[in-house]
Amino acid sequence: MTALTLSTAAASGLRADAIVVGVVKGDKGPVVAPGAEAVDQAFDGSLASVLETLGATGGEGEVTKLPAPSGFKAPVVLAVGLGSEPDGDGTDGERAGAYGTETLRRAAGVAARALAGSKKAAFALPVEDAEAAGAITEGVLLGSYSFDAYKESSKKPQDAKNAQAPLAEAALLGGKPRDKAYKAAVERARAVAEELNRARDLVNTPPNDLNPEAFAAVAQAAGKEHGIKVQVLDEKALTKGGYGGILGVGAGSASGPRLVKLSYTSSKADKHLALVGKGITYDSGGISLKPAGHNETMKCDMAGAAAVFAAVVAAARLGLDVNVTGWLALAENMPSGSATRPGDVLRMYSGKTVEVLNTDAEGRLVLADALAKASEENPDAIVDVATLTGAMVLALGSRTFGVMSNDDAFRAAINDAADEVGEPSWPMPLPAHLRKAMDSPTADIANMGERMGGGLVAGLFLKEFVGEGITWAHLDIAGPAFNEAAPFGYTPKGGTGSAVRTLVRLAERTAAGDLG
């Protein structure tokens, strides 16, 4: 993880591999953003002109490198585009009169990625307040992420030249190291980013090294480190408890399923938030085997559980005044002689029976058991997170997750929380007429319904297992959980950590008395 500090040092005297400055897209060409005044002065006020000569426009995500001016100890200036100048009215996610936090987060992430292999960089971006300092910190730490545990390069000494190694150290210029608000913003950003990156690590870990038992062990270790109570139900306990959904999904695998409960409690809390994560450590589709070309990334099917795990640990590290319980429904979905078959009927933890028409609709089965169990504690709200349906990807694309809920105000609160932290989300309905398609002549409900609107059908299935009168929301992160395209902003290729920041912000808002 990149080491980051707030610094009052002058840009010219700082020993670093590069000085990062911001440039915006002005009406008449690029404009140097606040924070880079000292660098601009060293270019005799002509930095914008030099950048324009080099082809820079200030467009969002644009990177331009040029030699540092005479007298600077850093050899390179890296200019990163921030996009259009803030309009000052606070719309489009921007703070009134200031650069939007997501704009700063993305720019810092782009710069951090561009500086992979460097030992140190100084960031002279617009640090107009503590919120901006936190956003830049997040961007640097998330943009510096690298998963190389399985590469030969990871075994080399740290001082060996490795162009793929993450930026080792960053200094944030223009901040106020002694200001409590600035320090708090940076420490919050550090905690959230570190746990989000841990979620990314889990998603990226090959399934031969991360089965349900191994995931549970990671949770237990984190619990000991951060004072979180962890309870693990193995196959014997799941059988005794009647968790037919989790057991049914895991029946075909040599690696047994687990249900993990993480409990963070605060003596000052008067609200309880329950988070439930789908944790299919590998999804072959089971007997309803996935077609060729759809199996290669299915190690990511536990991204919901990874997000829940990271959010609970982050809440503990931040000491939030809210009780947060995380439920990780872990199983491996494999075909074998013992696997659940299409046509089988499972008796769920809630007592309801489910006719399994498609074993590749397995996530809703493990979530159903965990939702029913979480409901027994009567929390103020339950949020489940899952890479649940390809239909949601078709509906919203690869960067936006859908939000469904049995309470419109709560759904809106989650969308607001997601927007605050820079995670694209979209409210989705739960049309009652789609429920009839899941009627079964054999069981209480089938795990499949109409093909069209499949993401909404899945949400309606989950709703059946939420306790009476409990506020609930479902986040389908199938699109943004795993990035198969090129990196962008602070988002790497592979596991993204989608929904972690939304869950943390929701916990913060709950602690502040604003559950929605």
C-alpha cells in the first residue's frame, strides 16, 4: 500500500520522482488548476502554454509529462486533466465553487497509475478543503493498487526496478497537516481505501486459493485484528440449522460451504445495520453449466461478500457509532454426482421450499438463507450485495449497479450515498406482476421466473426471504464488480471493490441518524 503524508514542503524543494499538477479545460485552452501556482511560476507563468504546445487540452484523465523547471529536485512534472472548470453551482456532483470530489479522486488515481514503478510523487492538486484532501488521498491509494502476488516480479527486492510496481510513496501538498479536519479526512480515506483494496485482493485471488473455508479464515484473522466478533458455521452447523439454500449450492463441491457472521458493535450505537454478501468463490453454473467464454472470470462471484467484509472492517476501523453485522454466504458452485439438479427442491432456512429450475441461479439461494437469518435480529435495515444477474449488466452496463428496495426512501438514500462517494448506481423497480412467473407447482417458489427483467425477478425472489416489516435493499453489482476492460481513473483491471464505499457511507449516515 502506498504511503501517503500531508506536506507543507515547497514543490521545488521536494525530492520526488515527479510533481503532479492539475490542468483544466478552459474556453481558450488548458488552464493550470489551483495548487500548482509554484510550479507555474517556475515556468514564468507559461505552464499552460507549454502544455498546450505538447497537445494537452485539460480533458478528464489526460496525462502529459514534461521536464521539471530548473531548480526543482523532482525531474518530471506530470499534468493530469481535470476536465471542465467547476461551474460553481454545486451540480453534477461538484461542490459549489470547488472541484468535485470525484473529479479529484479520478485525477489522483490516473496520476498514481501513470507513476507505477516510481518511488515517490508529490501531488499539487487543488486541496481546497479537508473533503478534497480525503478525495485525493482515496484516489492515490486506489489508483496505486496492484495485484501481483502470483507474479515473479513480486518476489524481487523492493528496490529492484519494476515498472508494474505501485507508487511507493505520495506527498499531498497544500494540505494542513496540523488541522484536525484534514487529518481526519485523510485517515478516513486511508481506512476505506485499504479495506477496499483488500476486497479487490479477495476478488482477484484464484479460486484454488480462495474457497469458502479460506475466505472464512481471512474474516477470522481480520476480526482478531480489529475487534470484530466472528462466527463461522461449517457444513455440520449449516445442516443442523437447516440452511438448505447454502448447502444446496455447495453440495457439488469438494470445498464445503460456510456462513460467516461479523459483528461490529459500538457502545454509543442506537441503530443496527445488517449487510449480506453473496460469496460464490467460484461459479461454474453447477449442473446448468455455463457456456464456454463465461467461466473465466467467475472467481469474481464472491465480490458481494468481499464488499460486505471490507465495509464491516472499515466501520470498525473508523469507530462508527452504529452496530454493523456482516453476513457472508460462502459456497462454491460445482457440477458433480452430489450437486443439486434442476428440478430438485430445497428447504430453506426460513422454512420455505424452492424448486431449483436452474442451478446457475445460485446466488439468490445462498442470499435467501442469509437474509432470513439476518432478519431474526430485527435490524433497522438490511442491505444485500451481489454479482447476481447478467440481466443487470444488460440493463445498466459495466460501471453502474442497480438498487432495489421494499422502501422507496431507503432506496433513494442508498443512491444518494453512492453518488456522494462516486459510485454510479441506478434505482430499479420491483414490479409485482413479475412475481407470478416464479410460482411453482411443486414448491413454495421457483428460483427462476421470466427471462425478460431477470434482474428484477431476482430482486423479487430475495424480497420473499426478508423478515416482515424490515427495511431492505438489494444491490446488484454484476456490472461494476469486475473490470475486464482497460483501467480507468482509480479503477484497475480485475476486481474493483464496487459498493464498499457506498456501504461505508451508508453506515456513516446511519450513525449520524440519517438512515433514510
